[in-house]
Amino acid sequence: MPADEQAYRRGEPVEPEQPIVFYIDPLFPEEWKPSLKEGILRWNAAFEQIGFRNTVQVRDFPTPEENPDFDPDNMKYSCVRYVPNTVPNAMGPSWVDPRTGEILNASILIYNNVTQRINYWRFVQTAQIDPRVRAKVLPDEVRNESLAYVIAHEMGHCLGLMHNMAASASIPVDSLRSATFTQTYGTTTSIMDYARFNYVAQPEDRGVRLDPPNLGVYDYYAIDWLYRYFPDTGSAEEEALILEQLADSKAGDPVYRYGKQQMSSRYDPSAIEEDLGDDPVQAGDYGIRNLKYILSHLEEWIDDDSDFTHRAALYEAVVEQYQRYIHNVLYCVGGIYLNEAKDGTPVRRFAPVPREKQRQALGWVIAQLQEYQWLDNDRLLRRMPLNAKMSPQVVSAAVASLTNIYQNVTLSAYLAPTDPYTPAEFFEDIYRHVWSKTRAGKPLTESDKIILNGFIRFAGQSVAQIGGHKLGWADPGMLSFETAYAPSVDHIILYGLDESGTIERERGFFEQHEAQQGRGSVAGWLYRRDFGYDYAWQPVVRADNIDESATHYYQFLIRSQQLLEKQIGRAPAQDRSYYQATLFSIGKILGN
């Protein structure tokens, strides 16, 4: 409520009767504190738009002389606390009165190693264009502006905003290369998205903003909806009607679309974390071009790293960023756009991704997996500790998703009102892509063999189940429709879905569990233990009765066998042994 209601009625900016006050922990490094305060105070701009000034206030912890009753553990005080451990994260939890919805207390928890995550983000997403980040330690200027963004995001949670993962999808990809656009809007329409820094911007772009906006258009709208004071309403019902009309007026406008975070099931490719722009293929092309540029200059830019530890970590960060670009596109195959919808507004509750967009996404992903060689920079790898190359792991993880994604395609096609991307087309496209070099008589790469092995192995598992028997190497945990859209262990880690960090710390254990029980089993297991908090809002959609994948995989094997019998004599000499072994495996699966 306004402290001066009459002034508020006259349209004058007034202070609130009860300001929102946060206290800063004295344990923070002194150089962080200005950024902490800036990030929190950013939200005053949104409150000023609805008539309130000086709503959000930041103070240092009072001394015993100033306030002998002050206790940061007392829920009377909302605090920003320093957490001195190695978790590279931050959180913004709050406590709400269930009777009224009033936020009684909130905290922002900043872990010491959040700056490490900022360091990696800024390097792998913006080093192609920002010389300031080409260093082992970020300069204070860059660290502070990035830290302010992190704090502003967490402060949004404290004010009652949830993640809006669809915000960045409203921005045309090429607009992210425009200085005029990005200086006005940043990289997203809401800082409550996980739209980090501008990985689309190219080295030749000038004046482009690289970080999210101070506040996005959606953020102003959300504060308006949550906090505007209505002096002339006589009841909560009257106020609710006004708020409903405000939401209705924005329905159908992508700038104001709210995309819930998808945790236990990931249907919608336009509402995911760690992406930018309205076209994941185009954004991925720009992003990969930048990663290649960054990787080619890594040793030149980082030369104060005698044991190569930091460069090894940056290399792994580049690989992870590349995996995100792959999976951002892969979500389009069999994807279904989801919306909050109300009768009478121009919004469809769900709509499958258009057929041609799904086909384009599939072809793009396989092409990327076949052009992986740039990841294996031998000069870098020879100077790192002994380890296997990263590229086979990247390809294998993507193939694991590709072999399972037929179920997403099945459901998406079933729901499409017209022109569906059918499972038959999907399997035809798979066959055409994965055997393209064989049909052309070209030599196979390591990646080609990983892709072929993955599909033949999974086809064998599917066909084995038709006859009610199992192959010796068949996976007992075949994917069910119950977990078709569930994130794998790789996805949980890449997209930060487990804020506790447990999955990443114990990655080997959970990957073994998933290998035995099937993709998505870890997410399902965690979900049953409250994984995802309030984000498990989309119930499982079962489509077992329309699953004809075994038939398609059987045909895939038959055609593969016929192709190999025809081509094996004309294949490059170095590939003939591989083809003979593959032909033997297919024959064993088919019983001939």
C-alpha cells in the first residue's frame, strides 16, 4: 500500500507503507558488495512504473549498537547471505503465508564459487567478441556486471517470480546481433529466464550488448500484475477481475508469454534453459562458429596457466556448451509447444512443432555429429591430463537421445491436426542420414560408426522384444512412454536441473543406474522424491497403444542388411571389416 494514498491517487510517485528491505552479509568480499546492491535495486525501476518509489532497499547488517535485536536467522529480516563453499550457484528462496500469499521473508544465498561459473559462462559465450574475458581471471568490471545479473535473477524469485524459460524464444536470432536491439532489450525479455550471455554475437559485430537486460519487458509486466495497488476495488474478487483482464490483453503476444520450467518432462523446445532466440538451428550455427573461433585461440588468450588446469576446464566448458546447442535443436524433434491458455483468448494449449522444422532439426543434429573433428584439438589434448577424447562421449550421448526420440515423434504426430511428421518419415530420414556415406561409398569416421552402432543396437533391443526374447547385450531398461520426455542424466547436468549438484557430483553412479534402468529413470526416481519442487506440473502422457516403433526398427535392420550386402564389396578397404561385423550382428538379430 502507498504511504500517502491521496498522492498515489493523484498519480504522484510515493513510497510504500512497508518497503522491501534486504540486509547484506558482512562476510562478502568488499568488491562484490556494489554489484549485490545494484542487482537488488534494479527492481525499483519496475515498482516506479506502478507508482512506487524506493520500494526495494538494501542495507548492511546493523551493528549491535544500531540494532541490538538484529539476527539474520530471524525471519523478521530478509538477508543476502554469503555461503563459503565450492558450489558454483546462487539461490533465492522465500517463505509465504499460505493464507494470503504474502511473502513473509526471503533470502538470497550466494555461494563463493558463483564467480567460477560466471568466468566459464563469459568465456565460452562471449570471448569471440569481448577481449576483456580472454583471461584466466575476469576483470572486476566484467565480474561485477555479471554478478549483478545473477543477483537480480535471484531477487526476482524473492519477489515471487518463477523461471520464465520461454522469454528468450520471443527474440529473432538475428536481432541478437543488432547493437540497437540488444542495447534496448538485452538477450531476453525476462531475467527470470536462463538466457545467459550473447553467444549469438559474432566477432565482427560492433556495439552489441552481451548480457541480459537490467530488467526485461516481461519483468515489468509481472511486477505490475503482482504488486499494483487498486485503491478503488472493494474486494479481492474485483481486483482478480482486473488482473485477469490485464493477462488477457497480453495473450498471444510472445513477448509476454510465460513458459514454465520443464523438469520431470521436457516437451516444449521453446521453453528450455541455456538457449537464445526463436530458432535453435540458427542460434546453434552462430554459437558453434564462435566455439570454433574460441577454441582455436584458447592457448593464445590464456598463457598464465602453467599446469594447464584452467585451460582444461575451459575446454570442458566449450564441449558442454556445444552439447547444449545440439540438445537445444534435438528438443524440436517430436517437440510440442505448451501454453497457458484460457477459453476466449487466441492461444492454443499445445501444438506440435511443425513437420519441416522437426525434419530440419534431425538433419542438423546428425550433420553436427558427423562433423565433430574440430572438438579434438590435438595440440590442446596432448597438454591435458591423460583422458579419452571428448568427441566420442558427445556423439554417444546425442545418439542415445536420437535412438529414443521416436516416441516423442509418435506422440507429436498423433496430436498434429494436419501435416504431421510421422514415425515412418522419421525412420526413413534416420536411415537416409546414417547410411549416407555408405551409399556414397565414402570412408566412415569414428563418429559415423558410433551413430550406426547406436541405432543398430537399439533396433536390436526393439526387435528382440517382438519375439519375447532378449539378446545377450540387450538393455533390460527399454524406454517407456512414461519417461519418453524425461531428461537424461546428461540433460539434468547440462541444463542445471538439479540445483543441489548431487547428480553432477555422483555422475558415474547415476549414469550406471540409467544404463541399467533406461533413459529418464534417474529423473523419474528423483521426481518421486520431490525433484523439481513446484515444476512437476505436466503429467505424463502415455502413448504406448500407438507405438509401432518395433516395426520401423525391424524394417531399418532389413534395409541395412540389404544395403551392406550390396555395398560391402565396393566399400573403402578400411571399412570392410567394420561392415562385415555389422552385417554379422544384424543377421544375428534377425535370426539369419
